[in-house]
Amino acid sequence: SQDEKEKLTWNDRMPGYAANFGLILFMIMLTFSAVFGVIVYRITTAAALSFSTNETTRSNVRVTVTATAVIINLVVILILDEIYGAVAKWLTEIEVPKTEKTFEERLILKAFLLKFVNSYAPIFYVAFFKGRFVGRPGHYVYVFDGYRMEECAPGGCLMELCIQLSIIMLGKQLIQNNLFEIGIPKLKKLFRKMKDERTEPKEIHTNQSKDPQQWDLDYILEPFTGLTPEYMEMIIQFGFVTLFVASFPLAPLFALLNNIIEVRLDAKKFVTELRRPDTVRAKDIGIWYNILSCIGKLSVIINAFVIAVTSDFIPRLMYQYAYSQDGTMHGFINHTLSYFNVSHLKAGTQPESSPFAQTILFCRFKDYREPPWSQNQYEFSKQYWAVLSARLAFVILFQNLVMFLSVLVDWMIPDIPKDISEQIKKEKSVLVDFFLKEEHEKLKLIESFIARDKQKCKSGTKGERIRAASFCQFNRRQKGSFVSFSSQHTEV
């Protein structure tokens, strides 16, 4: 019948879920492919600049490659962010959620997952993967059988991670969060105005000389699409500030400066560029709170790995307290370098010329490996496993300590201040007393009504008896017809 509502079954929803899973996986792989493409660009550009005849170019190869690669990463991130936002909305629509709240939550989850991977994938690569799979002298890892995997600088990847994070964060905030927010609504408003002028016929009205009404001016503004983009900007910024703050301590300062500007730009946008939004009540910020909580917990783990793996903090501590003879850092660089016999180089990989006058038999490279005269030559040494164990122990200790301190601070600082909670208790007690007093007055009033009714009932019973007796006497005296009785009663 027409009154029955059609319900989508699991078989109806299965194609939408399958399309969601497949396309999300494809877009994540697309992001990884873009990161790999930038890696190939860095490797090939570094190799090409190293053969330059210009001495200045050869000396600035690392700076040039790093700066250009970060700019390419920023452009790719900005482009893919816009694509992923539209794709996430389309994927949520084909799922056909039951309610508007469910639609919004699923859209937020998809958009956040895609933009999270897109924004942080290049930074994760520099922090945890760059320089980890390069191999060793005589057994390097090559890309396309001709280009060696890139390594970190002699001082490590922490400085490069700082540069990458700062450029991506500042560029994303300046271009996407500021310029796009003002420029795109202006362009859309201009395009819509030009389109309306072309499509609508030009009619002559008598009121054309008058100024346009306010609703006419509001109609040409950009429609309000919700607060999801505003929340997404702040969530991604929160990730930049917290996830890698150990490598870029100035990130909170730049985020504060950006937010001061962002407040004024958003105010101007909401007043002059967007239509007035519909007011909707909300209990809280919804699923955004769970996302913020997850990022906060994830930031503790990532910062622990940045300190332990990316920086030289743990190797320095291990050398100072376990291997140093006098408890100082003297000899730390020599301790981190391993020996390699140059005769073990593969054919065709030896240097064509040497700047040294004497013949070189051994070279040093940064790693913890056994020397060539050992039985297990070029295998990981005991120092490597000791440092690795210390790094993992530091991650576990740091994570549990920070989590314990966060729980302790959360317990010590309540969600509601003490004076406000006391004021709320006083208001509740006053309300309870008021309601009790009002109920007591109602009870007294009801009791007075009951007593008055009882009194009326008693007096009414006596009156009925008197009227019944007089009525009987009246019937005895009056023996006339019913007409005479009714006429007498009418006269009375």
C-alpha cells in the first residue's frame, strides 16, 4: 500500500558500501603515489644537480631539492583536498543514510580520513621512513636500477622535518584557510550575478530607480553550507600543532597568529559574503570531540617516536651514560660511525677520483654495524640493538607518563569550576524549596476545599430533609390537578 514506508535492506546498501571502501582505498593509494612521485623527483633532481659544473649548485643541492619538493607537496595537498571533499560528499550520498545527523557524521569521517592522510603523509615519510631503507655501502637500495634511495643529512632528518612541517602548515593556512575563504565566495558571487543578468529578461520597472532591497542584496550572496569546513580547518591545524610539535616548537605560535587573523576573516565572510545561516540547536560539537580526543592521544605516541627515532636524543643519552669513558659527549660521532672496506664496493660503483693523495682502504658511514674484520661483517652490532631497545623503552615510558599526567590533570581540574558548581547547587536548593513551598500551599488549598465541601455536604443533607418534609405536606394540602400545580409553580 502507499502508506507503507520502503526500507532499504542490506542488499540495497551493499553496493554503496563496496563503492565507498574501494574508492577510499584508491584515494589513499593515490596520496601515497603522489608522495612517491615527489620522492622520485627528489632523487632524480639531486642526482642531476650533483653533476652540474657550477660549484654553487653542487653545494646547495640538498637545500634546493628540499625546498622545491616541499612546494610541490603543498600544491598537491591543496589540489587533492578540494577533490577529496567533493568525493567524500558523493560517497556519503550513495550510502543513503537514514537521518541528517548520520549523513553529517559519515561525511565528516570520510573527509577527515582522506584529508588527514593527504596532509600528513609527506611529513610521516620524512619523520619515520626517510633514510631507513637506504642499505649500506656495497649494498645500497636503488630505485629504477639507477638511482639510490635518498638519505637524511649527516645531522639527521629532524631539521628537514621542521622545514617540511613549517612550509606545509604555513602555506596551507595562508592559501587554503585565508585566501580561498575570501576569494572563492567572491568569485562565486560574481559568477552567479553575471549568470542572473544574462538569463533574466531585462524588464522596465517603475521602481528601478530606487535602491535594491536588502533581500535582493542577500540573495546574490553565497549560500551557507554549514560549519563542517570551518571545523575541518581547525582540526587539521590542531594536528599540525600537536602531532609533530617536538620537531617544530613554533607551530603553536603560528597557529595562534593564524587564528587571530582567521577570526576577523570569518567575521567578514559571514557578514558580507554568505547568506545568513539557519539557527540549529546542538547539544555539543558532536563527532568532532571524538576526533579531537583521538588526535590528542595519537599526538603523544607520534611525538614519542619523533624524539626517540627521528632525533639523536636516545643515542646521545646511551653514549653518555653507557659507552663514554668520562661521562661526556666527546667521541660520540666516532661511536656512531661504522667501518667499510672500499674493496667490497660493487664493480662500477667505485668513485672515479679521490680528493685524497693517499690510497683509501676504509671509509666510515653512519650506522651501528660490525666492522669488515669481524666474523659477522656488516651485520647490526650490539650497540644497534641496545639503542633500539632504549628507543622503544623511551616510547613506552613517555607515552604512559604523559597519559598518566593528562588523567591526573583532568581529575585535578574539573570540567565545571568549584564556585560555579556551588552556585548551581544553591540554585537547585532554592528551586527545590520554592517547589516544596508551592506544593505545600497547593496542599493547604486542597485541604481547605475538601473541608468546605464536607461542610456543604452536611448542610445540604439537612436542607434536603427539610425540603422533602415540606414537599410531602404540600402534596397533602394540594389535591388539585397538575395544571393548577404547574400554574401555581409558574407564578411562584
